Amino acid sequence: MSRKMKISERAAAAKAASIRLGAVKTEVKNTALNEIAKALQEHSAEIVKANERDLEAARTSNLAAPLLKRLKFDEGKLADVCAGIHSLIKLPDPVGRTLCATELDEGLELYRVSCPIGVIGVVFESRPDALVQISTLCLKSGNAVLLKGGSEAAHTNRILGDTIARAAEAAGLPADWIHLLETRQDVADLLALDDRVDLLIPRGSNEFVRHIMNSTNIPVLGHAAGICHVYVAADADLDMAVRVTVDSKCQYVAVCNAAETLLVDAALAEAFLPRVQAALAACHCRLKGCERTRAIIPVEPATDEDWATEYLDAILSIKVVDGLDAAIDHINRYGSGHTDTIVTADRDQAERFLNLVDSADVFWNCSTRFSDGYRYGLGAEVGVSTSKIHARGPVGLDGLVIYKWKLYGKGQIVADYTGPNARKFTHKKLR
């Protein structure tokens, strides 16, 4: 993984490597993943030391608290990513699966088979654990990857990238399947390489993702923001509603699947709001509310801007609404299509919410924080897609493959299927 090569040269090398990586057997990929986990553990002291260097520089530059929390990569985080790698090893290989098979005619069989996308460029935030998750998912799915992490994590990312590259190559993977980009200019150069990069996945702010989308001809998969909602219906169990709300907001505030707005049915507001206020106060969560909310509990006033804001901090906006449809309308107007949950005892009401809320992830009686590739059993995630293309929601292994059509024949030609004496297609499903 040479950092002396130009970005165009690295992308070209990754393109060549992706062809070979796409044909690597499952056993070899799994062995490489196991060796990566071992190497990360063996170099844990160096990795943590590099991260401490990044953290010290970040504190000196007054990096925002949520970003500082994401930046930390200690022994616990290292153990988590290694556990994720071992979980990934156990998952089926997504490459080479027959998705459908059709007999077009006797001796002429058509198969749709999953295959890697090719070269994936990922620009992500100040989370070193994301580098490990993304690179290993790309490895298992047979894709080469160009990674650009936050500059504040430069030392951590560098040692992680080098460790992963060396371990994978020693296990038999082609060299150059992984490259680390380090500067903003690297990203600008990357955006021009639509002949060598097959997919871009940007992770960051709404503004950043839109900048990427507007600056390249490479297909982009990503989410613009994580404006997630908890809706507490009129018949909700109060204890459950408090637990789900607090976990959705406070379990980890600096992530895209944390709730940013709480919607409360007017019929339950007077009983619920004081209870949830006390629970959120215990988590040091700052509250904003609409006029109806402020008539019940003392909170800061919320504006229309708050309903469309991804705080990524211990801040929650609250709105009292008149029923299920009003909640759905609010979510579809102000939400980002990421993750939204309803707390209700009524299955029919829950199903209406799940069907009409236009988001990638819609939940009933559980925290928005479950919206995660690892928790879904996808082998972590490269990101979350709010797009309506080939992958939506947490993008794991299945979101990193596409498919090709394979047609097996015995000398057939199209001319035989035209004219008055044409042969007929059977179009018989084989599986």
C-alpha cells in the first residue's frame, strides 16, 4: 500500500487487484480475515499509542466532543472490531451466488449470479473502527477499496491500514486491493476517476455528502443525514416508551441512528412528558420543544430548523402531535429517510407506521440504535444508505455485490428464433 503513488495510479492498481480479488476463494478470504484480526491484536499497543497521539492533537485543536468520542480507539474498541471480523468470517460469501436461473430453450440456460462491484471509494468520519469494518467488508465481498478517513485520525488510520494490508497480502490476497488516502486533494482527485472507481460511499454531514454527489460522475451511495424519530402513540406503555426514547437518544449520541426528535401523541403528553424529561435529564440531555410541549414541561423553544437538524449531541427536540397520521406526516416532511420507530401496543397502528413512513429502517417498540449492520447480522457496515437504489439501510456484504448474467449455450443463434419457422423460448424457471 504505497503512499508515494499518485491517486490515479493507486486507483489503477486497485482496479487491477479487484479483478483478481473477485475470483479469490472463500477459504482464502476467510483466512486473510483471521490473519488481519490476529495482526491487529499483535500490534494493539502500537495502534493505541498512535490513537493517543491523534487524541492529544485533537484536544489541542478543540475538536468537538462528539467527534472526539468517535476518534477514541482503545483496547475495548480494538476488541470490538476483532469480534466483528470473526463474525464476518462466519457469514456466507456473497460472491458467486445464483440469484435466479432460467431455461430459455433446451440447452440454453441463463443464470443471474452475484459478483463484486469492483473498486469502492469510501470517505468516512473520525472513526478508526470504521476503517477496519469497511476494509474487511470489502475484502469478504471481493472489492478493492480506497479509504479516506478524517485527518484527525491520520496516525491511527495509517497503522491500521498498513497492518491490514500486510496481513492480507501475507495470507495470499493480491497486493494493492486496499489504499489509504490522506488529504482533501486526494479526495478531489478521486472524484475525477470515474473510469477506475465503481462506487463512492461518503459518510459525513448532509452538506458533505451533497458536495460529493454534485462533484463526480461516479455512482454515489450514502445518506445525507440521520434525522431519526421516536413516536410515542396514545396507547404506549409509559415505561417502555421512556426506555426506548432514552436509549434511542442517549445510548450513543454522536451517531447517525441516534434519535433527534421525539414525537408524542397529545392524548399521552401530560402523563409521559414529565417522566421522559426526568429520565433524559439524568443523561444530561438538553431538550427543546414545541409550544404544546412547553406548556407541560419547561424546555427551550424549538423552531422549524430544529425539526430538520441532526444534532449528533445530547440534544433532543420534542413535538406533541395529534395522532398517528400527524406523526407520519412530520417524519416524512422533516426526516432524512434513515431510521424511525413507533412505541404502541396496537399492531395495526404499528403496521400503518411501518408501511407509510418512507425510511430505510422502520421499527416497532424498539430503539433506533438497532439500525446497524453488525446488529442486523450483516457483518458490520460500510455505511447507511437512504438512497433507493440497489442497497438501502445498513450496507453490509449484500450491499457490496451486484450481479452479472451468465448464458450457457450449445451453438444457438438469434436467427433461429426469428421468422415464420422460429424456435420458441421455453422461459422455464430452473430454480
